[in-house]
Amino acid sequence: MIQTNRTILVIGATGAMGRPIIRQLLADEKNQWHIRALTRNSQSLQAKALLEIGQGRVELFQGDVNDVTSVSTAMQGMYGVFCNTDFWSSCSVAVEREQGIRMLEAAQAANIQHFIYSSLESCAYISEGKIPVAHFDSKAAVEHEIDWRRSHEFMQQIQQGWYSKHVTVLRTLAYLENMTAFFLPRTGLLSDGREGLIFSMPMADKPYPFVALDDIAWFTAYIFANLEEWGGRSLAIGSESLSIAQLAATFEQVTGIPAEYQPMSDAEYLALGFPNVHDALNQLRYHREYGPYRDHEQLRKIHPNLMTFEAWLKQTGWRGEAREVQKGVATGGK
């Protein structure tokens, strides 16, 4: 039987982010975490794979973030909760915001000692309404709620406020691993006449900010191991920001495969016609016009092995082929 006082409930356990986080938590020899993995289908291949890597320290809990009873039951006796909700299951800002707040309130009621909420940039707010990005803004809306509740605790002089002592926000970015699916290069003729791989995105010469899934996992385990330092705080992470031309040049340098960046217009991108293409384009527009900025030098003081694209290529051996990363490749879902 799992010792629940050292157990972390992972919401989004079978997704692209959840799997490396579970592996990283299990690798923490000092804390010897156990995992309760919330899954809508405990018989799925992804869920069963978690049991294989867990070696007796992972248990599956069948439940749904839209069912507060199952979530509240899953949280009973847990030390911590990592929460990454799935925008793409509803494609609704309102629904994901409600899910996030529901998770927070259930965790507070269960006296969870450390709750980590996975967030994204508040694009609509930062751009003053010019460039909303639904799948970013829905998570940011929950982060804003966390900030509001922290402020309320401060104004009410609640010395041991739960949001101010026990909730951490981890603000992430698009995954480097999306290169293998959502941003997959195509085979074609390069401008110098060689056959190679063409990376095309409507990013002009602007940098695109990425984060490696292994870096998200590292920071998650680090934060869980350091409640006193990170409870009540927020941390924005990223691995590297590169223009797509730089990315293609790095790819060729590491793999030896000819590659280049061929820009595309917003209209050409929209013509691709995949699901939620308008929201995806707004994400690219937001990155072109607003960033976001990450202090990689400061992040490396915390995590010296922060991943670069070059290091990621060497570690993963990726050579431009399609790989399954997310459940909803067409939408960029978890």
C-alpha cells in the first residue's frame, strides 16, 4: 500500500508533461515520492505504461477533472498535487478556468501541503486585448485567481494562508518536443538546390521560446522538494529562444541533414486548415510581437543543465521524423 503522506497526485498524468514529471519525481532518491496518477481511463496503454515505470510506487486513480467528487477522493491523504489541465478536451476558456479553480478548492479542502499549478502566459492581458490566445489565456486566468487569493490573504492578514504558503505557479511554454509533431518539418528543395528539410512557420526573424519537457519535469521535482522556498511563489521557465532560421541551422549542424527556414505568411498558415488554426496563429503572432521573455541565465543558476535545442537534438536523436508526443497533435493538446 502506498504511503500517502509522501504521495503526489498528478493531474494530467498520461499526457506529454505528466509522464516525464512522474519519471523525475520517482528519480528523487532523497524524497522517495510515490505517485497517484489521475486518469480518465486506467486501462489505457498510457496509464498502464506508468505502472511499468513506477516499480510499485505508482498507482492509478480513475477520475475526471469535471467530477469534483472523484477529484476530492483522489486528493485524500496526498502530500502534493501537480495540476496540468487539458484545454483541448473542451476548447473552452471558461471550462478550463472552472476546472483549475475546482482543483484548487478541492486541494485546499483536502489540506494539500504543496499544490503546483501549470500555467501559461496571459496573452490577452499583456497584449491589451489585441492578441488573445485561448489555450494560454485559460490557464493564465487560473493563475490570476491564485494571485487574487494570495492578495486577499495578505490584506486580511491571514498569516498562514493556503495560497500564500502552499501554492506554486509554474509558467511554462510550448514544448521543444512539438518539433516532432506540431511543428514537423517537410522534405523539399532548399534554396541552394539541395534536398533537405524545410522548417516553415510565420515567425519572420523573431525568436520562438521553447521549453523541454525534461526541464519542466526537473523544475517540478525541484519545487516539490523545496516547499519552504517556493510555496506562494510563481516561476516562469523556458529552455531556449531561437529564431526558426537559427533552429534550422542548429539542426543541420547536429544531424548533418540539410535544412533551412522558409518563412510563410499568416494567410499561408491559416490555409493549412487544421483544427484551432486561428488560435495557433495567434500564439505565433503573440510570440512575434511580445515574446515572452525568459531569464535563461537566472534559470541556469537554479538548473545548470537547462536544455538547449542543440543538447536536446543530441539527447533525443531526432532527425526530423514524426514522433507521438501529445494526445492531440493537430491541436497541440496534452
